[in-house]
Amino acid sequence: HITDVRAVNQVKPTNYKGSFSCSDPMLTKIWYMSAYSVKASFCEDYFGAIIMDRGDRMSWTGDAHPIQAASLVAFGNYDFVKRNLDNSSTQSNGIRSYSLYWVLSLLDYYQYSGDQETLENYIVNASEKLDEAYSVFGTDPHLRFYGWDERLCAGFELWFKPAPEAQKAYEMLSIRVWEDFARTMGQIGREDLQTKYSGYAHSKLAEVRKRKNWLSG
């Protein structure tokens, strides 16, 4: 016999710095519900996830990319995002795409916070991730997980069958990150890195365009 039910709701105190409104009340409600779902994932000193009994749900770099981006906009909690970047800077859970999403999160953090010191401290770290992506571009890097999207067979199907769509998505992600990183390096006066990674993006995109019917693929 069930004699009592008790629920404990713990939410990290967080102020809303961002806001949204428009002529469609549903869109406004969606923004705030989405922001609250981010807030509900905050643990005391790290980003978590609303998943019961999952000990691995400290922050994963790829999962953290959209939640950190939303957090920067909705809450402006730059110190908390920086701490999460620090925690996840040396691990990608063995997922190649997640390494690149970490770099995108670093760029997001810089664009919103203006914290150039942290960006510069991670240039070597980010460059290693970008150079690794360049070294396997156009090969089969043996992806074992890309990110959840069943349209791409990008979940765990990669263990059981080839997933050329996920391979292509990883290549396009690489090109995007090289371009974004190059642009940001130009903003802080690192023309050498701007030239290097812009060159990566342009050369590999040109390589892709030589493939027959590459768009249909």
C-alpha cells in the first residue's frame, strides 16, 4: 500500500537576463518554456540533465553546446558557462563531432562575454581539435556516434551499418567550425590563425565540390 508520496524540486537560483516577446503568444511561451528547461538542468556547480539515475550526465560537450548557447542568451551566467567549458575542455566522450561543438561553445562564450583572456588560453586546445578534424577529412574517420538524428542514422546505428550521411554531416560541421574560428581569430588580431583555418575551410569545401552530385548526397 502506498501511504505517502513526496517530491523534491531543486533548482539552482538563476536570474533571467534575457527576454522575448512577439505577436504570437505561443512563440513567447515556447521561448520561456525552453529557457526554463535549461534552468531546470542546472546543478550546483555544473550543467546536468533531467534524466533519472544516469550517473554519466555530467555535461557532455556536444549536448552542452545548445544548452550553453541558450543559457548565455536567457541568463547571461557567463561564469557558470565558463566553468562548464573548463570541465569539458579535455574530453569529448570519444565523439568526434562533440570536440568541434566544444569549439563552437567556446566561440559563443567569447562573443557574449567578451572574455578574450579565456579565449586565448584555449587557442592551443581548440587548434588541436580543429587540426584533428582536418587530418581525417575526406577519409572514413570511423564515426561511432555523431549526435541524435535518426534521419542521418546518426544515433547508435553507426555500430551496425554504414552511415554516409553522418560522415557528410561531420565534414560540413568541420568546415563551419574552421570558418567560425578563423573569423573570431581575426577579431582578436590573430591573422595567422585566421589565414590558416580560413584556408582549411576553403580548400576542403573546394574538395567537396569536386565530387560528382555532392549536393544530392
